[in-house]
Amino acid sequence: MALSKISLENFRNHAATTLGETAHFNLLVGENGAGKTNLLEALSLLGPGRGLRRANLADLARRPAPGDDPLPFAIGASLTEAGTVSARLGTYTEAGQPGRRLVRVNGAPASAASLAEWLALSWLTPAMDGLFTDSAGARRRFVDRMALAIAPDHAQRVNALEAALRERGRLLEHGGDRSWLDAVEAQAADHGAAVAATRAQLILRLADELSALPPEPFARPALTYRPGGPTDETGLRAELARQRPRDRAAGRTLTGPQRDELEVVMASTRQPAASCSTGEQKAMLIAITLAHGILASAGRPSVLLLDEVAAHLDPVRRTELFRRLREGRAQVWMTGTELAPFAAIRGEAAIWRVSGGGVERL
């Protein structure tokens, strides 16, 4: 088990919601708009980043009435290992600062990035169905979120790289001092090499996990990391210096990890994922999520959030999904509009009926 004693205050449509006595399988059932995905989103904010919807903080806070100012929100959960509470994680905002997210671990102030050291989070939502046809940036964000499972400091490295590249862009635009530009590029190369190394390692480890999974009933994807430039620190720094005129003219840096790409093809046919059917794309995305869940659960508590997944699978794939989730170490949270698709796990799951921003234990 990973999370227990979960509380939400003034988050989305939840004024005050508490979930206790959690299990390996946790089901949130209710009509569309009841607040099921809001609960998953709250859990996703117990890790670094902007959560599964990538929403602005001000949009997460409950407003008592249209036009009212957002109320400060708070999310908290106990982290449980082997039946013992090992930590209390919390994230919240304060009155008058709706755009500033604060974090506490065991009551002490902490950084959002540090949450990855305590808990590994993975999720799959309907909005991700278009991942393979989306932009390269969307796939990089997908990879970076998964990378936290093997490198908790990865988000800090990515943020530092982005900050260095923004500073480099300003210096190029305004003709900044060459020595300062050298220093900024050294920082970008340092962080960029670390980011590239973690991404490459993640893809290799995911490929190993995918090769161990049966090819059916979920289509097995083959993953390839395509770097956007040199991946070693020395090579990247030299390339950044060499490409200053080009990047100045382009108004952006055209070499480096910010140009990385995740290439996905169906292993059996070598057909690019973007050209596969929507059903095949969904099956490959589930396979990646399951493989990542295995990685994420090694070494620390992990949580897998699955939004409206079971209802869109045929009985064979649904049964196989539940079997793999049951064998995994990650705590699983799933949503659905009805209980019927979860009949196979109903007897072993903690179930809540969600309605109007409230929950009732079934």
C-alpha cells in the first residue's frame, strides 16, 4: 500500500473530502462531472510538476460562487509502507497567493521536486490517447514524468536546463558578454547531458520491461530515444558555442535535449505508432504504462492513476489489465461511471461513490 488518510480541502469541486482505509485497488465511481478525475488530479500533485491536467494553480482552487476569488486549497496524504506510516505529504496554496504552490513533508517545508524522493507516480488519462500524434514536446514531458521513477532529481535538472537556455537566448538576442555566454552554455551542457543520460537510461529500461511482457493482448511497442544533439557535456557545450549565429537568427536554441524525440513503433509490424489505429495506440500506451509501473515500484512506494481505462477495454484486455495490476506493487486508483467493468476486482477493492464533490464509501 502507498497512500492512506487522504484529504482534500477546497480543491476543484471538493470542499472537504477524506478517503481512508485504502487498498491495493481503489475505485472511484460516479457520473461524469462528479469529481472523480479531480481526486486523481489531487493525488497527482503529490509529486513534482503540474499534475495530470497541467492546470494553472488558480484553476485548481474551489470558488464558492462564480466570480468569487479562489480559496486556498490543500491536499494531504499519509505514505504507508508495510502497514506503517512513514511520512505525511502535503501541498497547498495560501490566501492571496493562488499561483504559489507550497509543499510540506512531515510538517516541514520542502520543495515540490523533493516529493519524487518519497513517492513514484504514474498515470494514464483519456487526454493522453493522442500522445503519439501530439507534438514532440508532449512526448518529452511524458518521458520526463516517467524518468522521475529512476532519477528523483530529474525534474530539477530539466528546470535548470530550461532556465539556462532562456538565459542563453536573452544573451544572444541582446549581444551579451561572451564570457557570460560561455558560462551559461557550460551550465546548459552540464544539465543537458544529465537530462539526456536519464532519458536514454529510462527508454532502455522500459524496453527491457516491455520485452518481458507478453505481446498479447496489449500491442507491444518498441521505443527509441532520438537525441536532439550531442549527449555528452563536452560535445553539447562545443555545439552550443558553434551554433550561436544560427540560434541567434532563429530566436531559439536548435540543438540539445529540448529537441529530443521519443520514437514509438509497433514491434510486430514496425509501423509508426502515429499511423496505427486508435485501438492499437491505446494498447501500446497501456503497455508502456504497465512497464513503467514495474520500474516505478522498485525502491519506493508507487501509485498508478488510471482515469476511465477499464470501460474502454474489451473483456479479454480488461481481465489481463487487472491481472497485471494485481501482480504489481503499485497502489492503483481507477475511475468509472459504473461498477460493472470492475466486477472482477470488486471484492478486493476499496470503493467510493463520488457525487457533487463528495464521497461515500460503498
